[in-house]
Amino acid sequence: MNDEKYGLIAFPSTTDSLKAEKLLKGAGYSVSFRPLPPIITADCGFGLEIPLAKTQEIRKFIAESPVQTAGFYHIIIRDGEKIITSLK
């Protein structure tokens, strides 16, 4: 069984998501836009998919930037079921 695993950042606005994408890509991180699952509520309907192994590093990087976030999540898709864990 191969699970799909990734990190996801939610944002309070589209502006913040675009700023974060630019900053993260500029710093060499691999990120891509992904629609937020319905259970994750944020004013911006899209989040940034990030490498799961880089989640803590990216959290620190974003915390030191002017970008606002609405949450960080670990996503696991197993047998078609999406398991979402909010990182506090």
C-alpha cells in the first residue's frame, strides 16, 4: 500500500498564498497550489502543498516572513481516504 503524504499550508488570503509561494520558491523549496479540503476552513480556498519532510523548516521560514498563515497540516491519503492532522 502506497500512501500519498504531504504538508499543506492554509492562508487567510490569496495575497498571502501568492507571497508565500514566491518566497518559498525563491528559497528553493518545492511547492504547488492545491485546493483546500472542505474540512479546512480559510478565507483563501487554496493552500500550498509542501514536502512533508520540510514542514518544520518551512514553518520556521514562514514565521520569519511577513506572510500570514491560517494553519499547517499533514495530509495522508490512504485507500482513497484523506487523513488530515492539524499542526499546532
